[in-house]
Amino acid sequence: MKKQVFNPYLPSYEYIPDGEPRVFDGRLYIYGSHDRFNGDVYCANDYVCWSCPEEDLSDWRYEGVIYKKTQDPRNADGSHALWAPDVCRGNDGKYYLYYCLDFLKEIGVAVADSPVGPFEFLDFVRYPNGDILGSRPGEIRQFDPGIFIDDDKRIYLFSGNSPRYKQTPVDKDSLKMELEQDMITVKAGPFHNLPIINDADGTEYEAHPFFEASSVRKINGKYYFIYSSCWMHELCWAVADSPLGDYHFGGVLVSNADIGVNGNTEAMNYRGNTHGSVAFVNGKWYVFYHRQTNR
């Protein structure tokens, strides 16, 4: 490796929270939402992508806009923001972008021939009868989709969020499901995944209930579910023997307030919600996450 990574890894003028790291053909790509400097709302800008060679994590290249919020057929006027996305390379060699628009219930899917797009709207995640996931009476609003393709080419989708504090009624949950090879049709599920704050008491997640930011990686035959907890500063991890199996709490990956670092019990800087994942880059695992700036 020519140079070690440093923080922040993107230029100071760029604001890409919710970074999902993906490695394709020797390059590392970061996909995330896109904040606007001094913006009044989160995620006001279109999706962009940055990438770097695996061997030099300081040599980042701006790849440009990869998907515009107005490309979604529900959002021709651009009034809804693009929230945290995820990208994978499908079994057909194409690249698939999964995303939600703010306060809408569905998961949109876009497709491209390149990891940097341009992505074109494909469809919404649907049930076999054509119903859109999230549209049925009583279904929760989908949120922060995370896509995972296993070595056997089976495709899994994770979604959901939680209130920060207990509330009744609650229309939120942590979900997992399997997709068909078309990348949009639900094959099995959705099933409940991790406890949210309403049902975490007495479980192994009581101290770190699921909040949002679903992301799955396979490491040494085990499946690691990475998520943001309700305490708004930490990425946590859980592990299972199969993608749709029972995930058991493992610990905290990182705190953006440095809680736990060198024994710290109090925040050492501004704390706030974080979102990210891990990537195996040039023989080593790296954790990617975000901190709050422009405060």
C-alpha cells in the first residue's frame, strides 16, 4: 500500500454521510447520501460517487453525479430527498442501486453498466403479485436498504429503522428478506430481524437496540450485520450463521464521539447519528463511518 488512509478521507468541501464502501475490480467506491453545505435538510443533493485504487486510500477521485432524485417517478419535482443508498454488482454483471426517498415507504431500484453509473430507474422492490413492498396496509415504511449477494448467488435485502425512544403505536421495524434473481421481486419474507427499542428489553440488544443503517458482510463463513444503534453515535455489529438466520449481538465497531476509545466514557467531540460499514481492501478490513461537521 502506497499510503495509509487518513481522516476525513474525502475533501473538506464534500459531505457524503451514510457511506457504504464497495470494492469492484481493484477500486474502492463510496456510495452515500449527499448533504448540502449549510443546507436546511439532510441529503439535499443528488447521489455522487468517489473512488480510489485499493493500493492507495488517499488517492480519491470524484466520479460525478450517478443518480438524480428527479429520476424517481414519484419525485419529478425534486421535493423528496435521496436517503442512504447501497450498491451491489448483480449476478448479471450490472450494478444495482437501492434507495429510499425521504418519508416515502418504498424501496427504489436503479441499474447501470458501470459502478459509477449513470444509473437509470428500474422499478420498486415488489412482491410476486406486483404489490410494492411497503404499500400494503399495515406495512412499515422501508428505510436504509442494504443489499447482499452470497457466494451461492442468492440475493438478500435488509431494511428498516426504529424510533429513538419507546412509543406506541410504532410503524417501524428491522427487516430481512430474500430477492429473486431479477433483483426486485421478494422471494421470501420480509422477516423480523433485530429488536428495535420497543422490544429490546431483556434481550442481548437491550444496551444497543437497532436504529437504522443495515449493512451485511460475509467474513470467514459468518454473516455480519452492521447497524447504527439508538444511541446515535455508534456502529454496532451482530453475527449469524446464515443471511436470514438469528443475529447475535457482537459489540461496537466505532463511536463517532470516541466513546470507549482509551477508556473514554464521555463524548470527546460532537456526537450524532452515524452510518457506514466495513470493506476488505487490499488484504485488510477497514471501517467507514461519518461524523458531524459544519456545526
